[in-house]
Amino acid sequence: MANAALSDVADKTFDYIIVGGGTAGLTLAATLSQDPSISVVVLEAGEPNLDDPNILLLGQCGYTFGDPKYDWEYKTVPQQYSSERRITWNRGKGLGGTSGLNFCNWTLPSAQDVDAIEKLGNPGWNWEEFEKYAHRIEKFQEPTPEKMLKYLYTYTKDSHGHNGAIKTSFPAGISVTLEIPFLQAMNSIGIPFTDAHGGEPLGVFVCPVTMDPTTHTRSYAANSYYVPNRNRQNLKVLTGAHVAKVLFSDDETAEDLIATGVEFFFGNDTSIRQVVYANREVVLCAGTIISPQLLELSGIGRKEVLEAIGVQLKLELPGVGENLQDHQITNVNYQLDDQFADETWDQMRDPVFAAEQRRLQIKGEGFHCWGNVSLAYLPFSTVNSEEANVFFTKAASNVQKQLASPHAFPGLAEQLELQLQTLRDPQVSDVEFICLPGAGYYSLQGIQPGKKHLAIFTLLEHPFSRGSVHCKTSDPLQPPDIDPRIFENDTDLDIIVEQIKFVRKLVDVEPLKSVVKREIDPGPERQSDEEIREFIKLTHGSTWHACGSCSMLPHGKNGVVDPNLKVYGTRNLRVADLSIIPLEPLGHTQSIAYIVGMKAADILLAERNQN
């Protein structure tokens, strides 16, 4: 259970109000409340969901998607460049946020990606600082030499943290008949094995997961940052608290807006707006979708958006809800030979098999101790070396078209130029592949029950397209309009086309070639680039890594927060979640959310000590 009742919070005053008990929010709360003289309250709209096997067991990853107890399950508006599809954006609901919903992959972006944040006008947001925070957060369990040899695990001790709260470890095993052939096939065409956590993630590797190696269960924000600290008298966490808006002082002589508290609904009672007050700061940790919504509901944002929903404009800040980016994913699906004997994730659909996996988990064995962990990060030039220069020229042309479009905004040219540099650089990874021993989730043909499959996922890592998320009503219980404008810049779609073509070549390489019977998706009937493009538009989904909607950028370049995470034009309102990241980085973003939460705490504590 959460440790606060409504009476502990309503009409009370705390030093810091944290809106959102997710990945960043709980990290921030735990770090701030280490000082017993600081009072902290966390408001989380979802339920506690503690000690829940649907969250804790890694083999359940994806099972909570679409369940309203665990998932907000947002939908985009129809996407013009994706056959008018509405794409589902799953988001964690409850303590721990999406760290309790995700697939547990623990990766770090490239040093170049992180340094790009600093180049855009954010001193101190660089790889050197980022790596220090990553090490403070992680507690990595080194694998045994036997497992390293058997499963081709690679790591560098100095690239990991060893004393943090988030436990990471390699999975108990991977498929020796499917994933290892994938790794070996990659290696045989010149792709090196890599650790992928030292700032230069280029190569093929098995990814550690956020799994406690002792209990073989998920390590996430709720059981790592909240549960060990819930008895602190200065920390209150209230679940079922849906924040409606930030309140500001009526002092008209103040140069900047002063946040005084927040209004929130509690439980199912939407007739009463409860209030809690802030003595020092209000910090929004509600995520890329909801943090900009709360700013707009509070009167901060684009004038035309607020006028349309009937909210009084308190502070015009055009960048709120803009610069939205997200990774995109689809897969190539293969059916295996009927004589293939080894286990695949397909069998988890069988209740008898699934029950056996639950029993094995207790011993640290089976699918609940595995994961989607066989990855490759590659430069684009590796994917299509022969036509790379032609591709780069076309990508530069597409950027010029984008900058001439009505959606272009101040500072966008600098962002896109950094992305073009990454795309062209043969030493910097720009695309991702994941091998899954089982059927992929993106299919037009459908998956035949009783068969076994292999899927190779293709992930777009640095999307050029930019979208927005804005309120469509003044009702805080209604989700905002999410319009990522996926594939508006055609280069994004072209990159995934080249990835699929690369996968087809890879599967023709031994030892992978021997295990595959036939391609299901996109299917042998789709060979031309245009046919592959149509398949992508009809199947792709979100990887749930969206960022940018409250970008940390200079004020004049559509920034929402400064490098200290303070909302421009306010004295004590901050944002600390993935929405502040101005450029989508390589890889899986949960580590970044933890880092933003911890760095936010350090910023607040330093300013408090100065004052």
C-alpha cells in the first residue's frame, strides 16, 4: 500500500510536491527525502500495484498492456503518413510508472547522443555527467564465467554501477538455438560483440535486464526507490490522486509565476478538487504525455491552444507540447521448421506450459528469467553501405523540406543537423535490431497457432519527424491529442525499409539460415521498397520511448525548461521526466528517466543549500 491517506495530504503544506509516482518521480522523491528536514509528497493517479506478479515476473512483460489497472493506453490521433492509423501509446499506471510496464532492458545511449543535449544549450548535460548518474542508480550483478561462455555475454565492469538501487543482471539464459545464431550471424558479417554501456554502443550484444538476481523478479522504481523508504516520516505518497492543475500566487508584482500548490481529484470523486500546498517547489514528473497537458491546464503554453480550450493564459510558452519524438518499431516474422524442438515464447500461450514456467521461476530458470535481450546497434552505413551516400543526400533534402514546412520551429535546424551528423557517421550507431525466439507482435498475415517462430525487430532510433501533444479540452480527466506526425519526414520510413532488407540478408547467413523455414511478414510477396513501405505503415508501433514535449532548450528555441529543469517564466515550477529530453536518444529510455529524476534531486538540493 501507499503510505498516505487523503487526510495526510489535503490542505497540508510540503516543501516539495512531486506530480507522478513513476520512474523519475519516485527516484526524485527518495533522493530528496534522504534529508529528514525536507518534506516531500508524491501524487500518483494510479494504484500502488505493489507485490503484483503481473508486474514482477519478467515473462509477464506485455501482459499488462491494455489493462486499465496498469496501463493508461493512450491513442494518437489518426496518422496521416501511417494509413490514418491511431497508434497505441502504452504508459505505466501506478507506482513505478512505465518502469513497471516495460520489457526491462537496461541500456545507455551513445555518448554522442548525450553530448548533443549539451550542444543544444544545456551545460552539464553531457556523457561524463550522465555516466556518473547511471552508475549511482545501477547495481549490476556480474555473470559467472560459465554463463558468459555459454550465452556469449559481454560486459566491461567499469561501464556499470555496482551500488545503486536498481538491480540489473544478465538473464538466466537465452535461446542457444535461435538467439545465439542471431549473434553469431551478425558477428560473421563483421559486426563486433560489444558491452554497449560505455558510451560507444556499436555492435551486437546481450542486454542486461532490470531483474533482481536473488528473487528473479523485476527491479523497478516502486520496489527500489519507494518501498525501502516508505516509512520515512517526511515522505508521503498518495495514490488515486489525479492532478488537475498547478496553482499560482496572485502576487501581481512578482516578475515570474510562483507555484503555490496543485489541485487534484482523489479516487473516483470528481466533484471535489482537493488542494495541497508547496512551501518550495512543484515538480511535474507525469511523463511526456501528461506533463505538457498539466502546464496547459495551468495556463502555460501556446496562446491559441489555451484559447481553444477556454483556459486563461498566464504565461505564453510556445514550446509546450511541441518537439514530440518517439522510436518506431516493426518486425520480420519467420516460421521455424516443424521439427524444431527447443522452446520459444510462442509456447507461453499454452496455460500448462505457462504454469510450468511459473514454477521454474522460483529456481531462477525458465522464461520468467529471460527477456527480449539479443540486440544489435549499428551505424546506418552498415545496413546499406553501397547506397549510403545517395541515402544521405536524400535525407538532407528531406530536412530542407521539413524546415520549410508550417510545423518548423526556432532551433529545429540545429537539432536536425546533429541528427544528420549521426546518420552519416560510420562510427556511431543509428539503428537497432532485437532478436526474439517467438512470434513478433506486428503481423499482417497472422500467426498460426501451434507453430514456432523467430522475430527480428527493426527499431527507428533517431526520428527526424516532429509532432505535438496538446489539450483538446479543459477537462483534466480527458487525455490530450497526441500527434507525433510519424513518418512526416520520409527519411524515417526509408530507414526502416533498409533495416528490413538488411534482416532478409542476415537470415540468409549461417548459422541463422538453417533454423528458418519461411518468412511470414512482410512476406515473400512484398519485395519492392514501396511494398515494404506499405507493410511498415500498416504494422509499426510505438516503443513507448517518447520525449521532447517539454524540451530543455534555450527559451528562444522553443524551450520549456532551462538546464536546471525550471519552467521559463516561473520561480519554482520544474519538469523532471523524459519530456525534457530534446533529442530522441539511442536505445531503451528507462535509464534516462531514472537519471533525470536523480539529477533533478541534486539540482533542487544544491539550490536549497545555496539559499
